[in-house]
Amino acid sequence: MHDTWDDWDAFTEDLTRLHDRIARLTGNTPRVIGPCPTRGCLETVTQQQTRRGAEGPLECPRGHTWTTLNHYRKDAARIITKPGVILTATEIHDIYPNITAGLLRLWVHRGKITRDTRGYDLAEINALVAKM
């Protein structure tokens, strides 16, 4: 820490570091939600802490925002490209309201996607939706 306030930039830098340390120690740091699901954004999405816990919008430093955790999760699910995330027809419908169980069965019948005993691979669904 600097001994005097003569160097305002150094003083505010010290003050910022102290504020961040106190916030971490008291549990008042932003709640980390996860990576930003916006294409091309590599930032982390957070939610501010208040006296009542995490509240308010979820946001990344580049200005992408979501009003609820559910909206964020839907957007995050829509960008999954790695196979292995298996969801039921109901869960797929929650992410993509226009995709019904009947449409999923039709896509399986036509060989556009596969289905196993657990459900449908989200990466296949996302790839198919991206082509539409």
C-alpha cells in the first residue's frame, strides 16, 4: 500500500484491491454463473450479491444480459455442440418451444437425429436447428 494520497491513481488502485479483498472475505463478490453463451464472447457471466443474496440480472462485462437463470441456461444449452448431453423431449421443448415430442419422433424416423433409451442428444438437435 502507498503511504500517501499524493498519487491518486496508486491510491485508488490500492483502494480497489482492498475493496475486492473485503468483498471476497465477506461473501459479497458477484456470483459466478458460467461462460457467456453469446457467440464470440469469452467473458464470464455473473450476478451481483446483495444483502438478500444474488439478485438482479445476469450479465457479462461485454454487456450481454439475462433476466433469469432459466433464460441463461436455455441460451447456454442452445450452443452445445459436443455430443453427450442427453435430454428428454420435455427438456428439449423447454429449450426450443417449437420442437414437440411428435417432431422429435419424426426426425428420428427420417434419420435426422438419433434417440436412445435416455433421450435425445442436444448437440444433434442444435446442429439440426442451426440448419433450419
